[in-house]
Amino acid sequence: MIDVKSVLEEIKAAPYEEIEIKAPHTGVVTFEVKETGVRAVAPSGAYLEKPGTLLASITRERNVKPLHAMVSGEVATIHLEHSGAFVEAGTPLLVLRHYLTKDEVVAAILRRVLHLFCAPERAKYYFIPSVDIKVKAGGCRAVTVKPGMELFIVSRMKREKPLAYDGPEGIIYAVYFQHDDNVEAGQALIGVCPENQTGLIQDVVNRVHSDWEERN
Amino acid sequence: MDTEKRIAELSERLGYIRDIFGSRENANITLLTSKLHEFGEREPLASPQEAARLVQQLEDLFVFLEKKLDAELSAMDVVRIVRHPHRVSLKDILENVYDNYTEIGGQDEYSIDPGMLIARAYITRRRGDKVHHQPVMVIGQEKGHGQEFRNGGSVKPWGNAKALQYMKVAETEKIPIHTFVSTPGAFPVEDYPGAAQQIARNLYEMAGLKVPVVSVISEGGSGGAEAIGLSDARLMFSHGYYSVISPEGAAAIEAGTRQGQRVPPELITACAERLKMTARDNLSMGYVDRIIQEPHLGARPYHYDFFKTLRQEIIRATDQVFLSIAGMKFFRAMALGRHKDVSPADAENMYVRWTVDEAAAERLLWRRYRKYRCMAENAFVDSRSPTKRLYANVQGVVWSGYSFLRYDFLGKQEKRLSKALGEVEGELRVVVDKMSGSLRKMTRRSGPAVCDAEKSRMLTELSQPELGACLEDWGWSYISPRAREDRAVTCPNMKQSGCPDLWAPDLFGDFAGVCSHCGHHFPMEYQWYLHNVFDPDSLHEFNAEIEAGNPLDYPGFVDKLEEAKKKTGRKSSCLTYESRIDGKKIVVAVLIAPFRGGTVGAAEGEKFIRALARARKRHYPFLAYVHGTAGIRIQESLNGLIQMPRVTMAVRRYIEAGGLYLVLYDTNSYAGPVASFLGCSPYQFAIRSSNIGFAGPGVIKETTGIDIPPNYHNAYQALTRGHVQGIWDRREVRKNLKNALLTIGGRNLYYR
Amino acid sequence: MISKKHKVLVANRGEIAMRIVQACRRLGLDFACVYTREDHASGHAALARELGGESRLFRVSSYHDANEILSVADHAKATAIHPGYGFFAEDFRFARRVTERAHPLVFIGPSWRIIRSLGDKINTKRLARSLSIPTVPGSDRPVYDELEAEEIAETLFAFQAEQGVENSVVLVKASAGGGGMGIEEIHDIDQFKTVYRRVRNYAKRQFHDEGVLIEQRIFDFNHLEVQIVADRTGSGIMHFGTRNCSVQSTGRQKRIEVAPGFRPEEIHYAFDAKKVMDDIVSFSLAMAREVGYDNVGTWEWIVSPMGQPFLMEVNTRIQVENGVSAAISRIKGAGGVDIIAEQIRLALGDSLGYDQNDITFAGVGIEYRIIAEDPANRFTPWVGRIDRFTAPGREWLKFHSHIPQDAAYLIPTEYDPNLALAIVWGRDLAEAKARGISFLDDMVLAGEDQTGASLKSNVAFLRDKTAALLHF
């Protein structure tokens, strides 16, 4: 059992996450945000149809691509030395200091509470089709996993093989991998909540909701 | 006591006047206000008789000044009258105009759509000492004096569907229909059956209703009005409005404001004027047949005299329609006709049977078609020379004659003959197949395989050398000008699908504007379709001389039109062609987005109708290729709006004559045209790039407050809702059209 | 001579990128390289740094994104782009973009129209037939009519029977397909209708095109190819002999290539092997002349056990196995031929400077593709860390690898696990084989994966296959 309170205090000591925004590809950078301290907002609207704050744009082959903030936060660093210059892919452009929301704090604590099932090797992971349908229709918590149950398709170098789940029986509480992205070996794929721990998780959620103040 | 009541009434009347005139200062209103105020100060001092006399004086003053004010009403004031909660509503009319009624399918908020009211009612008439109850179906929007649940008479798609259902009931029962139009516009949601699609269905059905329809317009708001407005006699309240768009809507478009921004009120007032939306305007343009005079400053529920007038007007209008299609009618028609402007009261005393037989129904439909066909005929510019026009008319007659000979006269004989021959051939085939089958088996068993030297050559030598070594057909006949730019383009689905940036010449050239990774369709120019879908050099444009005009002298619009004509090199947004697809002849009408958003006005409607007539006369299938349309051209107001029923009727005439009417949407197709002559097609297809609906996201947000999802109108949603019948990839449009002609073109269709 | 002001952007990775850089250096040309995050430790990045410094190396998001390549090319002031093999090598749209953009560059490869024409297999087949060059018997255009299709299939069975083919098989392919999708075989004409309709419906669903190809299936063939080298004029067209690439993985990927294609001097064949080689060379040259071929390319052939050659396809690019042809080639008697350098030089407009008579051949070359994979398990790629990988230094050996020799290397999962190419030369086949075996024995290759299991490679498979090389 973990001490939720102390973990929460720990997070409160550093209540933000620094998100580095890198050049998605090569090109010439123009900064739309000129100084640090500017507040950036995340995408909004009922369908997230309004993009977040325009932070910078990158021009490649006469095509201007806007870089919008994907999360809210304060601009902590701007690499203005790149302004108007050609950058390589992956060059750090800005740092956003993002204050954690309640949901993110809950997720961070849960990562310590839940049983994590990790990637055995570096590869792309997918749910098997029958599970994928359930996840898409009812969210991941609609899926109960049992040890030995075939759960993933591991895709690596154009070859695919199945992967069975190993761990306690329970529902999938969180999914940590993204479609079509490589997962490093040892990275958590899913967080599973055994039946007898649902109370504890509810406790985490309640505590965070009463104790955590959102700052964005 | 009595005085108090009368004073209360007067102050209510004053409040109403203030509402109507809005923020405008007016000496008469000031006078009334001060007099009423004065009276309030003095009244306690006066004796009851004195008070009564003063009240009487005051009342007379009100009557006098109301009359004066009535003459000063601006178009915008009329709009405020119509929207005022005190305005007479359909319930009042049912109570006071008809002798008895039963409401169908609604009790206040308990209704599939409380904004649409349906009732069976009757009018009692005496002939001599006999009493006749003449039944009618009454259909109309109910605003309900401010009842929230009526939604201000803005009817949802299912409300319009209900209206249609009962029009069909009336048709079965052979009773006339009275419709009362009182709507600011339809509720623009796409939930099944969909605002646009349902109005289109209503119009299509109303075009063929075999009972007379008399409509009375109080608030004629755009497409919502047309949903029940197509009629044989069109009456309008003197203080009503009938317009393609609300003045606010027109002003917002004119000012180019975005959602949530305020439009200056002076512009709104000006737009109300420019839209020529009053009863007098509509009468002079010929979109209504008669004005029903209301009391000064508009009819309210206590104007009992008005209901009497209304009753007589409606009876007379209904009588006239019946008489116009009846076999025996002379004297009564003359009586009604000659005294047009005397007193309609006579109508009540005359008796006309409200029944229709088959022959009368035919006459009714033809009369209805002619009535609409003749509307808006002067609202466009026809720059053809008189000889050219004459020639076109003669050509039409020749085609009709030829078609009659070819398809109706000879065609029938031919069919009979070929049918007989077909049967004989079928019989023979069975016999031959049996014999040759056993023969083949015998030969195959006997002896080793022998390879015909001639045949084996086709396995190793170049086949069809006349085609050349390279069979591949690289590229398209028309290449978008955007394919000339050296730049990369980002697909809007990049985030979800991981599409790479594409080079413009690849994307807009080879790929026909389709993302090679996710299949997203970028919009393309209409020329792309004209030159890549139809057979090369098979496009023959006709009626290109018919030109969009400015029938309402809408200020500044001539310049905008000129600009559009210069930019596109076209004279209207509708282009009509005779063309071929894989050798099959076809008539094509195109609505092009670059010409004022592909909006439809009198010229476009006329061209569409003429193209339909040409296809009908020549027995060709008809394709409406909608590159894009933003709706009815608002600057033409009713001249544009009337194209909804008008063109729909022409479509119906074409389809009933046996034509195959295909509609293909491409980019953004919204509003009036979709809610009428396009949406009524049983075969509507959409290219993947299309968005189809009644109102765009901004309008939906503004009128309903609903935030719609970004993909609300896209083709897949339209397919899911049943609004289109299929979605086509742009690169396969030609192939799919060919296939549609083959599979949908059947026995009763022009394409054989 | 070519202008030394040219700068070549290498739009590739690994071994081929390194060889292009080396060829540029030989020609005295400047170069620039690209790499991705996953490839930061690849030898080609190290070589670029070593020979050109940081300013010759650019990190991109993907090798597959043409915009990245061109944006780097412009920024680096490159004048030409070498696509290597794979990625953009046979993408005519890329070649067209490179040469037709507002700031045009030289595409080191054939002109885009040639890539387009010969990139289409049906086109290639028709072009060949128009020159009476043998192709696989069957249709040479998509067939849409069922009766016509059946007639072709029927004739194909009769044709094979007449030719004495024992096990006649006819392939029905979706003409718009590729990569083994939508192919079925029939053994009897009675199966035809069902199979045809299945393939046609599949093609219609999958590719929106009902066209079907009908071809004879050739069994037990040898895979030969002809190396063509041409200058930009389209008239100076030479060949650098033949190669035999018949040793392949289960997925039809080449594992060993031998030059020349057959060795009648040492091995007895059931047919006139020299004539077959001469024929495919002259056919390939004829076709190259017909299209005005203007850079390096490879004509791929299959040869039946009876010695009949059929043209399969044309690869309009430099191939992995170019080095094995170079190993046996002599220009005006001199060795050290570098076909990649020739490709660059000719693409930049230089003239050949020799004719066919100046090109002679000596000995036998064998190229081994050393790959981390498990031949016993359908050649499944192995992923892990390479700890030691060294090749013995021999004057008869050329060893190309992007794996660093001095540090452990993690195989990136994004790309094929090719480790090295080893080209062995011998005066004759026997010597080449013996040297090949000795090389494979002396090479050190070790590593382990995340579970601690040791590296799997195809070395044993290569050794096994060496004995029977060029036997047919």
C-alpha cells in the first residue's frame, strides 16, 4: 500500500511538468511567442476544434506549419537563437511549464498504485482486434484481463506476433502507449487494477479532487 | 373600474407601438405617451363621466395616430410586428376562422414538433337553406404567443415530415389544404430526416399533390416557409414579410461579420428594405396573388373583424382554385373574377363544391406548374437575340416531335418486337448450349492438348500493338493551376493519420487532389470535373447567354456580379451542357462555387429548368453536378427563393416523364438548392470532399445555440443519415457515373 | 571532366550512404548526409562527420519524407541528390520533383520518365515484347473480359503441355496488385472460373480495378541480372556483365550474389549457358537503347531449367549487389572499378570515356549479405546489441558495413537488420568459394538481445549455400 498523502505532497513540491517542444522536422523557424512567461492555452471548444496558442511556425518547402500548444502552461524557455534560422528535426524550440491538472495528478499517482504490464522489447504495440473494439467502444476500463490472456500484437520490423498478459486479474485502468508509436523495452503498456483495489483507487481520486488546486 | 381597464388596454397598445417602432423616436408616439401620462395625472380629479369622455378622446386619438403610424411603417417595423408575441397565431385562426376543428397529433408541448400544427377543420356554408360543412386540412407553423416550446415556429425536420404526411392524407381524402406560413425559418439540424432533405421531399411531393393548396403567409422565412408554402393560391397578410433570409442574416453577410460579432442596427434596417420582403413588394413581383388587409399596425387576437375578412378571403381563394379546374365554372368564376376588388363577402354566399376528379387534378397540376414556371421570368438577363430565341423554341418543338416518334410511337412497337425476338432467341440458346456442351466434353477427352500456333502467339507476343508499348495513361486532361506551384502541402488529417506533406504538383496533378496517404480530398476546381469526367471534346454548352441580374436593384450588387463574371468568365453560377460519358449522351447542369459561392438566383433556376426540359425532350439522363452552392442568392430575395419550388416542379416533371435525375455533390452544398431541387433526387451521390447540409456551422450555432462537431456535415455523416446514396472517390467519378448510368438506367428511365 | 563544384546530398542511410560518400570523395566532390534519431550511431553518420565534419550532417525526421531531403539539400547548398537504393530510388515523382522544382537539382539516377515507364511491370513487358524480347508467357495487359481471360488460360495450359512442362500452373494476378497480394494459381482449367472471379472481385474491392493478368508460373528458375551503365546522352550504353542472385530467403530477398551469372568453364549446364548470358546481355542492351536509358540500371531475368530466359523487370537504380560486378570488371585492363562513382560521374553529365571493348571481366565475385536474422525461422529479423563485429583484412575482400567496429551497436528496429556486405573475389569459382568460406569462418560476429540470448545471423546459411553456387 502506498501513502497517497505523501505522494501528493511530493507532487505538490514540483506541481508542474516541463514540456519541451521540438521541431517536428527541418525548416526555418519563426517564433510567434517572443518572451518567456507568456501563458499558452490548450486546444479548446466542445470538440477541441479550436487550436491551442500558436507558439511558433516552421517553414519547409514553402509550406508554413503552425506549432500550437497542445497543453496549457507558461512559456519557460524560448530558444530565440533559432529565430529565422534553419533547424534540424528534433531541435528544442521552447519549453512549456505545464501545471498538472487533477486528472494528470490522479494518473501520476495511479502509475504507482496500479499493476503495470511492461513492454518486453522495443516495438510497436497494438491491442488484439477483439480487445481494440471494446476499448474503442467502451474505453479501456471495459476490458478485464486475466493472466495468460492474449492481449497485444507486437509489431517489429514488419513482423507481428501475439503477446499474452501476465499479472493479476483485473480491469485495464490506464493505457500508456499510443497507436503507431514505438515503445521502449520496460516501458509500461497498461496499468491494471485488481478487483480488490478499486476502493484504493477511488480514494486516490477523491483525495486529489479535494486536495489539488488546478492552476491553469 | 371600466375606465381603468380601458386605460390599461391603451397602455398595452402603447407598449406594443413602442415595441414595433423599436428605438426610433417618433412625434406621434411621444404625443401618445404624454397624453396617456397626462391622463394618468388628471384622472383621479375627474368625475366618472368626465373620465369616460377623456378616455374616449384618448381612444380616438390612438385610432387616429395608429392609422398615421401605420403609414410610416418601415420594412423592419413590419418584421417586428410579425415577431411580436401578440401577433395572431394559427391557433387564433383555427378558433376564429373555421367553424370547427380537431387538432391532429398535438396538445401544447405534447407533440412531435409543437412548432408545426395540423388540424382537420371545416367551413360551414349555406346554399339556400342547405348547410354544407366543407372539410379542409389546415397545416401551419404555430408561434404560440411566446410559448417557449413552440420554438417560435422554427420547425424541426420531423415537424415538416408530419406536415407532409397529412398533406398526403388530404390527397387521399380529396380535401383541400390550407397552409399558414408563420416561421422565421426551419430549425437547421441534420438529424433524420434532416432539415434540407425533408424540405426537398415536401416540395417534391407538393409539386404533385392532387388537391388544391391555398397558402397564407404571415412570416415567410426562407426554406422553412417553402416547406409548406408551395400552393395554387398564395395569400399574404398585409403586415407580413416573406423573404429569403432575415434582415439580421443579410446584414451579417453584408458586413462580413463573424459569429458573435454585432451588426450595426442601421444596416439591419437597410437590409430589411433592400430585401423587398413586404406584402406589397411580393405582390408587385408576383410571388403572392393577393394581400389580406390587416388592422393598423398588424392583426392581434382581439381583431375579430380581421378574422372575418380572413375567412372570406380564404374561402374565395379556395373557390377560385376549384373553379379554375372545374368543368362547369363560367358564371361563378366571372362573379368572383370581376369583383376582385369589391367585397369578397359575396364568396361566402356562393357555393362551390370542393372536390376534384382525375381530370381536374391533371388540370390542377398543370396550372400549378405553369404558375410557378412563369414566376421570376423577368428577374434575369437574357441577352439572346430574338431570332436566336425563336430558333431555340423551334428546336424544342422539333426535339419533342422527334422524341415522340422515336420513343413513344416507334419505340413501343420496337419494344414489342424485340421482346418477342428475345424469347425466341432464349429458347434457341438452351438447345444450342446443350448440344455444344456435350460436343465440347467429347473433344476435350479425346487426344492430347494441341496448342493453336495462332493462339500461342498471344502468350508471347505484344498484344494490340496498335496501342503502342506503353498502355499507361499518365495523368489527367485538366491539371489544376495549383499544380504549378513548387511547394509542399499539409494534409488536414496529418495529426491523426500521419500523412506526409505532399508536393503540390503531385497532389493537385497526379493525385487529383487526393492525399495519397489517407485519402483526404482537397477541393478541386469545377473544370477538373468537366474535363476529366466527360468524354474529351464532348461538352457543348447551351443557354450560356442567360445572365444573373440584379432584379431588386440591391445596392452595390451589380459591381459584385460584374466582378464574379469577370473572375469566372461565366454569366451565372449555373452552367448547362450536353455531353457524353463513354459515348452515352447526357445533359449536365453544373453549379460552380467560384461564381458567388454557387448561389442560385433567377438565372440559375431558369437555366436548370431549361436544361431539364432539354433532357426531357431529347430523352437524355440528367446530371446535376454541384461543385458547390452556398444557397439561394440573397440579393435577389424572393426571385431566388422561389426557385426552390419552381425548379423542384421542373425536376418532378422530368422524373415523371421517365428521366434519370442524378445529383453529385462535390465541395460545400448547403441551404435552399439542397433543400429543394437537389435534395429531392432519389439518387444523390457525394464526392469525398463534400459537406452537405441545410445551414453551416455558424448559422446553426447562432440560431440554435448548438455546438456541432466539426465533421457534422461531411459526406460520411450525410450517408449515415440517409441523405446521400453513396460516396465516390474523385478519381473514380467517371467510372462510377458510367456504372450508375448502367445500373440505375432501367426500363422506365431515359437512359437505355 | 565534371565540375568539382557539385555537392551531393546522400538521401539514404547505412552501407549505401557510406559508399556514396566514399565515391564522392574519390571524385573530389563535396557531400552532405542526413540521419534520423534512431540512426545517430550508424556508421554513415560517423563517416560523414569524419570526412566532412558536423556541417555535412543533418538530422531529419524521416528518410521517407521528400520535403526533409529537399529542405536539407537547399540549406546545405547541394546541387545533386543520390537516392541510393530503397526509399526514393525508384520513385519517379521524387526524381521529377528534384529536377523540376523551382530550384532544380541533379537526380543521380535515370531521368524520371524512364523510371516511370520501366517502373510499371506491364509496360516493361509490353516494351520487351515490342522488341521481341522473351517475357513470361501470358497476358501483357490487364484483362477485363472473362471469356478472353479464360481463353488465355486455356491456351496457356495447352502451350505448357506442348512445351513439355510436366506440372502446368497458371497464375491469376490482380493487375493493380503487387507484393504477392491478389495472386492465385490454378492447376486445371476447370478451376479457372471460380479463381478468376475471386481474384477479380478481390482486385475490385482492393484496388478499384477489375483488371487481371494471366501468366505461366515458372518453377525452379535461376535469377540472373544484367548490369547496365549509361551516360546522360542516352547513346553511350554499356553493360558490366551478369550476376546470379538465385540464393534467396523465403521472402524472395537476395542473400548471395555471384558474378558472372553462370560459369560454363567450371560447371556443366543442361543448356548453352554462355549463349544464355550473351542473349540476356544483348536483349537488355537493346531495350536500354530503345528507351534511351541514361544512368545505371539492372535488367532482371529468370532462366528456366531448360535455359529459357524471361525478362522479369527493370530496376532503375543502383543495386545492393553492384560491387560484385565491379569486382570482376576491368576498364582498359585496370581493376578498382566503382559503379557507384561511375553512376555519380555520368549523372552529373560526364561522358563515359570508354566503350564496351574496354570493359573486360576476370574471375568470379561472390557477395554475401550478412544479416541479423534467423534462417530457420522464416528469416525472422533479430534485434539486439552487436558487441563484436570484425572482418579479416584480405586483399581479395571488400567489406562494407555501417556497424561501428569499435563500439557496441543497437540495431534500430525501424530499418532492416542488414549488418554488412562482403565481396570476395577469386580467379575462378573454386577459389572464390574457398575464400568465401574462409572469410565466413574468420569473421567475428557476436551480440545479445534484451533477454540475454545470443545473436542470430545468417552466416551458417551463407556458408551452406556456398558449395552449390552457380550450379543449376
